[in-house]
Amino acid sequence: MKHKQQFFVEGNIGVGKSTFLRVVQDSLDCQMVFEPHEKWQDINGAGNLLHHFYEDTKRWAYTFQSYAFITRVMEQDTRALNNPNAVQVVERSVFSDRYCFAQLATEAGNMNKLEWQIYQHWFDWLIGAHMDKPAGFIYLRTSPETCLTRLKKRARSEETGVSLEYLTSLHQKHEDWLIHGKSISDKISDVPVLVLDCDIDFEHSLIRQTELIRQITDTFGPVLQRAPAAFPSFSPQVALQL
């Protein structure tokens, strides 16, 4: 299924994407699509793929990246069936899978050359023939150190072994893709990217949340509209600037 208006929220592990989507959900008239973690954690009783991936990355990297792609698209399509005219705001995309996680797994030797070639072949075919161009990317730009702090705070059992070194490498992959546009597909080379500085806590600051939402609507205009009574009155004199 194709869905013509999709905005993808990107960022490192622990940046606060799910929290950000809940802020957007309360503020803008659009459909939220969260990462399908539960599909990764329990595959019909056969096991927790996310746990296996972190425990033995070299063995499970290709399997996880393939399944992550499939389940992301499934989740987007399922949500679209409920409201086919809605604009979707999606937590991560298959593009971050490709340009950040799978690329890094290959460079680290956790996906071998054959697996990487297979991955690229089906990825390029699927996004070329079966996916619409994204309407935009929203990059929650945060330092690896901040991500590690937030990751420890949420304390997912599968993520206990995630290191600062790994988060730093992922941060650089996001920068290469979303800031510098290195080696990306022509399909997304001209897709607009809104960069939001999220090192400052936004989960507990209504002012910060309001400013982030304003940045989104200012950038993407009428496509992403405010929901009725999204926020209380806002005083620009006390706004925190990006």
C-alpha cells in the first residue's frame, strides 16, 4: 500500500522519538505510527529478536534488519487502513535502517559482504517500485552522551549492553545521511530535513514542546496542521529557541 504523506522522525537510540511522537499526537492533526517493538520482542512465541540482535549481533544483524524493514512497512500500512486520508508521522524509517543501522553493521563486520549485497538488492528494488517518496524527515539531533543518559533512564532490558561508542557511531551515520547527504538514494536526495536540537529536555517542558511544534508547522506548512486546541496560550517572550 502506498501512502502519499509520510513524515519520518529520525534520531539515535534513546533520543526520545516515542516521547516526541506523543507530543506531536497531542498537537497536530495526523496519524502516529510507532516503531513495532513488540513485533521484534515476540515473534509468535519463537523468540525475542531484539534480544538476540544485541546479544549476538554478528549472527542476527541481517535477520533483524530484514525483519525491521518488513514490520515497519506492515505497521504503516495497517495504520493507513484505519484512516487512508491521514498524514502519517512515523517513528523511524526504512531509510535509517539502511543508511545508519545496516550500514554500520556491515562496516563493523556484523553483516558479511554477501548479506550486504542481498540487503541492498531487495532494499533498492522495494523502495524504487513500491514506496512513495517521503514528504519530509524530522531529525531529533542529540549528542550520544545525552542519548546514553536517556537510554539508561528508560531501562529496556535488551539495551543494557548498548555502549557510548556504538551510539557515537550511529550519531555519525545520522549526520552523514541527514546533514551531509552522503551516498543516499536519488529517491530521497531532495526530501526536506528539519533538524531539531533535542539535547535540551522537552519531555517535561511545555514551552519547549510548543516551540518544537511551531518549528514543524513553520517548515512543512499546511500539510501538518494543528489539532483543535492543541496547546494553551503561548508567550513568545519566554520561548526557548532552537
